[in-house]
Amino acid sequence: MPTLQSFSHNVRDTLDNIAEGWQHLWQKAKSAITHYSPQEGSDESNVPASVRSNRWGLLIADVKETDKSLEISLESPGMTPGDFDIKVERQTLIVCGQKNYESDRTQGRFHVTERAFGSFERLIPLPCLVNEDEALATYKNGVLHIVLPKKSKSGVRKITVT
């Protein structure tokens, strides 16, 4: 095979591998990509332009099913328990929140800012019906943990005719 053909073949294989890797990464992360909006009426004059322009971030979640419940863990560093608003609507967990920019940094300047700030909403599809009245949520070490007990399968009952 001539050198140019060999080079062309290697470049094509490399580009195919890169495209496959990006596609795999996109499939794994597309539901975790979350838009952060500035809070209405907020004064962002003390927020660097690099931070104001970064309105997309990742809220990575794990959803684990046990016999009795769904256990959701959502990575959300830099927040407090009061920053979250959590609800269940149909078979979707909706986690809303506000991640504020820490404006107490007075020295130095940012060269890279990859964290997103503002209000967000993350929708997580649930694989079964849950009893939202008995849900529990805790926040520790930058991870929001939510336990949603499954709804019992009552409602269907066989009736014997006598």
C-alpha cells in the first residue's frame, strides 16, 4: 500500500474512533447535561464574564432499584440542603435548585472556569411508581441522596365469584 493511502487509512480509522468515543460519551452524559439560568433580578456585575458565560454543567445521577425503593444519588457540590426543591410528578423525579457564585474571592483571576452557576432543573425518569409522601432526602459531601419507596402493587385484586 503506498504511503499516502496508508496515511489516509490511518487518519480515517483515528477519526472513526474519535467519533465513536464522542458518541458513547454523549449517550452516557446527555441526560446529565443541565442548563443553569441566572436568577431573575440577580446582580451579576461582580461575577466574572467567564462564569456568566458558562451556563451548562453536569449533574451526574445514579438510580438504584431495590426490592422496596429507588435510591437516587445526584452529585451537586457547593450547595446546601436549602438550595434544593424536589418533587415527583408522574414517573419523573424533578430536582430544582440554585447554585450561587461565591463572590468572596477578591484576589487573583480565573483562567479556567468550568463550574456552572444559577438556577437549574434536572428531570430523572423513574422506572416504577413511587410513594412520594414517604420520600427522604439528605445532602452530604456534595451528594444529594433521595430514597423513594415503591408504591405497593395494590389496586388489582382478584375477586372470586360465589
